[in-house]
Amino acid sequence: MKKSVREKLAEMTAIPDEILLDTFRMVMTGERDITVENFKGILEYSPNLIRLRVTGGRMAVEGAELEIKTVTDDEIQIGGRIRSVSLG
């Protein structure tokens, strides 16, 4: 498959892929914490489900006692008992 200019640039530089390719990055620490960088917005928020808009679609975090620990313009940290993370 032929690589795009952005993909080639990401390989050649120290700039993180998620910035150059306009995608999100998700880091999950155990079953209690998840951080999503470069997210686009919060679609739904309850103690059992948090749905986010991310580049290319949506992300759903399901669990119990879910809470938004921190949120900035492009990063969100979610805590609680995380059961599943799905993209769609």
C-alpha cells in the first residue's frame, strides 16, 4: 500500500503520529484509568458509559463509577472500573 505524505513525514520526524496523521491516542492503565489524546468531544456521560467523538468515529468506554478526572481542549482522562472500550 502506498504511504501518504503525512505518513512518510511521521516516519522521518520526531513529531508524534497522532498529531501529523490527525488521529487519537489512547493509553489505558490497568482497568481503572484511560487517557485519550486528540479527542474531538464528549457525546454522552453517565456513571456507566462515556462516549467520545474521535477522529474517524466514536469511542465508548463502559464500566462502573466512571468519572471524568480531567479534560482539556484535546485530552480527557477517565477513571472508574472500566469493563470495555469500543470504537465505532
